[in-house]
Amino acid sequence: MDKTLAWLWLADAVGSGCQYARELLDLWPDPELLYETLRAGTEAPPLCLSEAAAAQLRDTTPFDYEERLDHCLLSGIEILTPDDPRYPARLLDLPDLPLVLYATGNIACLNGGRYAGMVGTRRPGAYGKQAAFDLSLALAQQGVIIVSGLADGLDSEGHRAAVQAGTPTVAFLGTAIDKTYPAANGPLRRKIEEGGGAVLSEYPPRYQGKTTGTFLARNRLIAGLSEVLCVAEARARSGTLNTVGHARRYGRPVLAVPGSIYSPQSQGTNELLRTGQAGVLCQASDVLERLGLTGETPALETPEFSPDMVGPDARAVYACLGPNPQGIDALCAATGLPAGRVLAACTELELFGGAAAQPGRRYTAQ
């Protein structure tokens, strides 16, 4: 029997995100031997298995997975198991390590590098997008492998920056390995794979199982492979904070980019900083220091301000600014916006270099 078949049999029974995966492997490091023992009826299924998992192991055999194995071989999909030296070593000690990973691209990047996760909201503001891209680019230029989830928003910014830098990047999917979600990221996935990076999933090609919780389950793999987890922008209620929880559970340091106190997209990151759950991330050197990497790092380039970089409120306020300082009341009258939104717009303009604060809460164009 090809031992890979036994791994597929075992992994399908316990499912993704299994909390007792490490315990199970400590008891039975060889799934082929577990199959032979259960078939002989000399021992009962391991006590750590759930009833459903034990029942599936009894009702199926490794040979049921021959078609899947053949399909992967013909499709160029790699199958990585914990006894394979190509399996990501940083995941081996996780209590809920994946028993099987499906991979496309260049799996050589999964070991031997330095890894930083870059995550954040799927609906970022211009500030978050710029921060995620610039920080990821500076890190990738120093050879750091960016790890993320190929999702909309800030995941994509991290991967794009790595591709631009010509450095491999690793993406974990919450879908079947042969499906890209969102589909619009198909071209980005191809660039990752062609650029020496890898795309991985716990879910096989043509996966028809449960979809609830698959993205939350994959978040632990982003945290697990990362040596440092970076959060560029996150709302107060965000799947990103689930990834942070996994990172803290695994003992991975977390760094967060400070944001405007008026920005909903930064409420989550600011709360991480306020409560001491994350360190401050303002430049790439903050990450490199955590990785023990020293040397000169390029400073983040401040792009020339354009009104297209900011939201509609900030554009409206910017259109009213000039060389003479204007107060909040005057800007409210000129734009028709309430004071809170004008203040938030002014803060956004400051962050992007479109306005300068003057004494007395007055602002000029910059």
C-alpha cells in the first residue's frame, strides 16, 4: 500500500482543525499501522478520536482514496504529510496540525525561510491597503516570506507586494486546493505559483464536504507558519482577530499597525495595542527585529498625495483646504458634513499627507 493512502484515510476521518491531531500522532505515528491494527480487530480505535471519526475509520479503507491520489498526481497537486520532509516543519508541533496538506506551486519555500504573516480586513481603507503593501514589500525585499490567505483585501496586498519584490509567498486557502476564492484572485495565484511561492489547503480537489468554519480553520495555519503575525487593519469584529487568537495560542508574537481613532477599520488593531495583545508595527524593522534580522532596511516611501487615496469625506474636505488655516466649524459649513466626519476626514488627510494640522484644530492643505 502507498502510505499516502493511509494518511488520506486518517485525515478525512478526523477532519480539518482537529484539536487532538498531535495527540493521535503521538499514539499512532504510522497511519498504515493504525489501519492494519483496526482491521485485525486487536485494538479499539484510539480514545482521543471522536465517535464520528472512529466510525469513519471502521467504515472506510485507505484504498477508497486511490482515485483522489491519482487525480492529484495527474493534476500536479502535491500531497504533504507529517512524515514527509517537505511538510512545513513549523506546523509539526501544533496540537491541531493538519494531517494532510494539498499544495500547488513551489513547496521548497515551506521550509528554511523566515516567515511573517500579513493579515487584515477584507474591506480595508486606503490607509490599511497602503500599510499592508508597503510593509510587505519592505519585508519581502529583505527575503522574508509573506504568509497570508489569498482573500480579498489585505491578504491580497501582502501577496502582491511579495510578488513585486520577486520573493516567494505562501497562501493558505479555506477552500478546495483546486478552487481560488475569490475567483478574481486567480491571476494573483498564478503569479504566486510562478514566482516560487506555494498555495496550500487542507481540502482536496473537488471537495464536497462542509464549508462552515473552513476559513477559520485555515487561519491557524497562517499563524502557525508565521514567526511573527502582522495585522495591518482590522475591525472590532473580524476574522482577523481569530488568526490573532491562534498566534497567541501558539506563542507567536503579534504586531499591529496603529490607525485613526475615528476609523472603524482600525478599531480592532487599536484594541490589540491598547490591551497589550500586540506590539506596535510602524516599519519593517519592527518585524525584522523580532526575527533577529539586522542590517539596513529601506525606509517606506511616502507616496505623493492624491485625492484618490482617500475616502469621499476626506476628498470633500481636501477640496476646501488651502494655504490659510481653516477650523472645523468652517469646514463643516463648507462641506455640509457633521463635525465628527470632518474630524475623521482631517485625520485621514493627515495620515496620507494631504493636510497639516495647525494650532487650534485648524488645517491647511499640504
